[in-house]
Amino acid sequence: MRDIKIPGQRHPEKAHRPDNAQPKKPDWIRVKAPTGAGYRETHKIIREHKLVTVCEEAGCPNAGECWSQGHATMMIMGDVCTRGCTFCNVATGKPDALDLFEPGRVADAVQKLGLNHVVITSVDRDDIDDGGAEHFAQTIRAVRHRSPGTTIEILTPDFLHCAPSVLETVVAAKPDVFNHNLETVPALYPTVRPGARYFHSLRLLQRVKEIDPMMFTKSGIMVGLGEDRVQVHQVMDDMRAAGIDFLTIGQYLQPTPKHHAVDRFVHPDEFAAYEKVAYGKGFLMVSATPLTRSSYHAGDDFERLRAARLKKIG
């Protein structure tokens, strides 16, 4: 039986790849080990509800800090992804059938954690006709029902192999923020995100705005994969042309020797420069630091995003 705790079984598509050396992390990447009562309580609630978090599955460096504050990013539709992106630590393979009771368990956990803002993401489910769009919508509705005051941010797959109408199913459930990450610059897609298409992902986010112009849209990229500054600036321009409100930029960290190599560790000053450029291009909200991740400080950032729109409207 497959054991996804074993790297070779977790990532069968990477098992025969040559090892990539993992360079020593600089001082600005260091994080504290998870401790404290808040962390333990979050862990307990997640386990009791048999939920999966991207914090654990992707090996997020901020998990200790976020869980200590009662924040966890729910990952729905299982813990096995149908894609094999070279940067990602989520297990790859053939997933189990969808759990019809999962939306209710997510909603219950959100209520027990007392979240003001929740981020819900998922694995890619290319094995399902609608890519899991209806499951996303049901989860959003369940959280709304149990915690009407909680704002909801979703981080979705690209629905690449689905009918265009499935996006309407998700948007109609009215999440407060629709996030889909471009992950990297288009030139690196063949080696970093081979199962995806850059312009499809960009168009997905543009269509969200066409369906509901008032819905906040968000996207992010990693740096340190081999891109250059000009390419990053071009992605910013592409995102603004698609009407994206919120940009995140973080340092790529290599999960195992079988994953894509770290090209370099980008200095915090370079992240600060990216943030300045991005605001100049018109983003309402930008988070660009080495440890930035899509859902890191998402609740506080949402309040700032909402305030920025109100200020812009005037």
C-alpha cells in the first residue's frame, strides 16, 4: 500500500530525477520551530475534523507562526494531486473520490477556530469533470452558513481541462477573494509547472473580474527559480492587464533534493524593490518578502486590501 510519508512514494514522478543540491539558507530565511498552546489547539482541531492543510502538505515555513495564532489554510479534495509540478511538495498520483461531508467539516473547524478570515485551497483534480468547482462552491456556502461573519479567500486550481462554465459555479458562491497563483514567469513553465499554461491561468483571473467586477482577485509568484527582474516586471504588467488586485511574491524553497533546484536566494532589498514597482503599476495590495506565501497574514492583508479599494474609490 502506498505511504505518502515516504518521498519516493509521495512523488513517484520525481523518484528517478537526479538530486539537486540544496544550498544553505541565508539568515533571513530562518524561522522558529512550532510551539505553544495555540499551535497544539489548532493541530487538535484539524486532526479531529480529519482535515488536510496546505501548511503541512507543502511544508510551509510559516506554519508554526500561523498555527500558534489559530490560522490554518484548509486544503480540500484530498491530499493527492493529479499534477506533478517540480516545485511542489504535495503528493502526486490518483486521488480518492471526493468526500461529500468535507465541506461541513471545514465549516465546523472554521467556527471552532473562531476565524475572522479563512483561506481554502485544494489539490488539482484533473480526474473530475468540473475540476472540483462544485465542491469549492459547497465548501464556501457551508462556511458562510456556519460563520456568516468570516471572510473567505479561495486559492483554486486552474480548471484547465474543464468547461469554461465551471468558473461561474465558483464565483457564484461569492468568495471574498479569488486567488489563483501564476507561480513563475512564462519562460519557466515547461520546467516548473509543466501541466499548466501561463496564459490560461492569466485568463482565468481575468474572467473572474468579468463575471463579478467587485470580487477581489489575487495571484502570486515565487522567485529564485531562475527568472530575472525584467521577466518579473512583465508578469506584473500581465496581471494588471487582467485586473488583478493583490500580488504576492515569495522565495522558492526546495522541499527535497528531487524537486526543482533553488537558483538563488533573493535578498530582502530586492523584494522591497519589487514591492515598490508593483505598487507603481497599480496593485491595491502587495506582499513581497522572502517568507511571503499566498495565505501568510491573509486576514490582515484582506483588511488592508479592502481599505485600499475604499481609498481608491474615494
